Amino acid sequence: MSAMWHGCLADTDYFEMRSTHGHDYGVWVTTPPGYDPATAPAPVVYVLDGNWTVGQTAPLIVTQRDPLQQIKPYVQVSVGYAGEEAEHWARLRNRDLVPPGEPVAPEFLDAVETAVRSGSMTRDQADAYLAELEDTRADAFLSFITDELHPRIERDHGTAATGHGLFGYSYGGLFALYAWLTGTTLFESIGAGSPGVASEDSSVFARLEEPGDRPARLHVTVNDRELFGEMPIYQNLAKNAATVLHRLTSRGATVTSEVLRETHVTGLQASFLSYLRTCRAV
């Protein structure tokens, strides 16, 4: 374990890995207390945006011992950015989590300009943030997880052969939807929290019309305070997520959902818990 992370999170190892595309990723591997892969190997739950999410989600691995609602054993693998790229995770996620060709909604651009005017983002930061949306590569990032990272996790941590999950929030939720729509067979369940379907012309809607098997169970959460708030970008996320759910259920897809009393900022942990309770309960 890197000395930087030793002792910060219980039962958590950390390593860095470079993808075949030349990007550096930080990976946190959190195992259940007393985990013994030799006798009871557990499946993996991959959690995106590790630089932000690991502190809020990894400690919830104790839910596997909750006597009132026990969660099936899992090993959590949180994926973020490493080295110099860790400092820029908030913009690099645009490159990795957004599907190729995804349009940028006007409300999204307005939100970035508002951040510049308020001083929470400089013009250079805003330009760099938007530049990452010019060539989005969720396809390459999905390939990294399934074809490069997962074999290493399986080898080094003795995980189960099946039953794996994926969870993402915001743009991570958009990525989760994208992964589900591709029909990837690695994951048994996928959680998409407040998915970043910001545009009515999102590529997600076109992909919904494409035929194909999507074997994973999908769970989507939306935040009511986004829908009823005063920020158009968040209203769009909630409305478009509802449209996605309507189209899926009308086609008989295996999908569940929950409305949370949260904002976009506060909804991460509640969304992850909703995914665990719905898709991974004993």
C-alpha cells in the first residue's frame, strides 16, 4: 500500500495503473472485514470518481454485517486518477465518463459560465473543463475497466468469477447507463445515480432504440430537489432521467428506481446505498 494512503481507510489497498491509452489511474481496493478469498471469494463492485467517492462509499462496506438489512459480500474497487492527473480529476472525468459524441447541453454551458462569474472557476479552468468534452471516450474507459483493470483485480485479490457490479453518480451515472446499454457482460448489476443525461438529444436516447441484450440489472436514482430546484441544468438531469426510465419500463426492461430527497451534491452516498439495498441485498 502507498504510504500516503496507509491507515486512511480501513481494509483498503491502493495502487496506480497506466492504461493502454496512456492515462494514469488511482485504484482503491476495499475488502470486507475478515475477507478470505481462499474460502469465500466475493464479487467486485466498481465505483467511479474515486478521488471524490471513495471516502463516502468505501466505509459502507460494513453494510455486509448489518443485522437488519445485510448486503451480499463484495469487494469495492474505486477508480480515480493518479499522479499529476489526480489534481484535475473534475475535468478528466468528462473525457472518461461521457459517451463518444454526446452533445453538450446549453444549460451545461450556462452553468460553467455561472461558475466563472461567481469566481468558483477561472476562465482557464472553464476552458480546460469544456475541452475535455470535445473528444469523450467512455468506450475506452469501459474497455480499461473490463479488459485491463478487472483481470488484475481478479488475479491479485482472488475475487469471485461472477456477480460483479458497477456504480456511478452524475457523469458517472451517465457512464453507468452507457455501460448497461452496450450490453457488457461483466456486470450483474449497474447503479446509475442522478445520471448526467443533460441534453434532450443525448446519445442515450438513440441507444435505447437499438436492439440487443442487456443482461445486467439496472437501478436508477433521481433527486427530487434537482427536479424542483431553480437550476436548469439539474432540472434537465432529473427530467431526462425520468424519460429514460419511462422508455425502459415501457419496453419491459429489467430496471428499478428510487426518488431521493437529496440535491445533486448530497445525493452520492444515498444513491450508493439505494443501489446496495436494491441490487445486492441478501
